[in-house]
Amino acid sequence: MSVKMSSSSEMITLEDPIETKKAAHKNVVHEEKNALEKSFVEQALPAQGVQQILKETPIVDMQKVEEFKQKLTNLELSFNPQRIAEKILSLESELLDVEQSLTKNLKKA
């Protein structure tokens, strides 16, 4: 904002408080954006290392598979049918809960 003095040809510039606040706010937002971007990059670097490790790690541990096969062949494993049934029922219950939750959320949308 400029104001011209009538007694002389000098111009006096006064700062508009609203524009000053807008500029300060814009600067703060820009700094926060930069800080967030830096944070995301810093977090992504370790994640990239984890992704590489996951790519290099086999999904199935073949040594354990072979050990399990050997134990099955030698009848060295014992099974508890009651425990297996309980685990299956527990998993089924959890899956039903998830399905009901998803259905409920879809109906709301």
C-alpha cells in the first residue's frame, strides 16, 4: 500500500497488515510442506531397504519344508484334531467379522 504525501513529492510505503499475514502464512505453509517432504523421503529410504530384503527373501523356507516332510515320513509329528478344529473355527469367526464390517461400511457409502 502506498501513500503520497501532499506537501512533498516523497512516497511513503506502509505495509498492509493483512498482506503481511498472508505472506507469513504462505511462508509457514511452504516450510511445513518442505519439512513433510523431507520426512517422507527419510522414511522411504529405510523402507526401500526393507523392500529389497523382501525381494531377496524366498516366500517359502525350503529347509523347513524338507524338515516337515521328513517328520511326516518318519511319523514324528502328532496332531491334535481338537486344537485344529478350534483354530479353523476361530479363523472362520474372524473372517465373518471382517466380512460383516466391510458390508456395513459399503452400505454407509
